[in-house]
Amino acid sequence: MAFTRSIVKNTTENMNNKRETGDFWIKCGYEALVPETETTPEQQVIVSFPFDIDIEKMPELNVTTSEGWVNQLNCARNKLRMDILELASELQPGETRELNLKVFIFRKTGKDKLSMNKDNPFARKDSLVK
């Protein structure tokens, strides 16, 4: 029970902490039309995830001196971030721009976790006492 209280307390504290925010964000979603009413004109909005991605606060990936496709991939990821930041810096406050990127969803494959019920080849087979 104490563990549950701790999670709730930490979650509440995290929600109440004011996050520092950058000026440049990525919104992932789709456009929708808000119909005209008596008091407001018709307008286009972006229906996006509850939280946008702050690209200024996103850390760059480490690139080592070793060769290989992983380093090339990380260089390309860092360049993509910098290219987006460069485009974003040209926007006027409140302006949006659609990018020529794709959105992918994926599920991590994960690693096989050892089950406590499986036979452990390293487990002691004999008694601890003689």
C-alpha cells in the first residue's frame, strides 16, 4: 500500500512541477475543421497527441569514433533534429508548417526475461547444509 501511495504522490508532484518549455515543438496528428459559429469564424486546427515534442530540449545522440551503420544512423538522427530546428526558427510565432516526414508506430521486441519458474542452470542443486 505504501508503494502505491508513493507512486501517486510522485505522479502528483511531477504534474504540479512547472516544466521549462522551448519555442519549437513537433505536433503529431491530423488537421480538422472547426465549424463557424455566431461568434467565431471557421478555422483549421491540429488534433494532436496530448503532449507535443519539445525539440529544443531533445538531447543529441552520442556519436563515437568507431565506424559502422549505428553511428551513421545516429548522425542522421541528429541532423534531422537540427534540420527541423532550422526550419522551425524561420517560423513566425504561432505559425505551423507541415513536414515531409512519416509517422511510424512500433512495439519493442524486448528481451527475454528469465522466469523464476524456469530451470536455472546456475541454481544450486544440493543442500547448503552437510
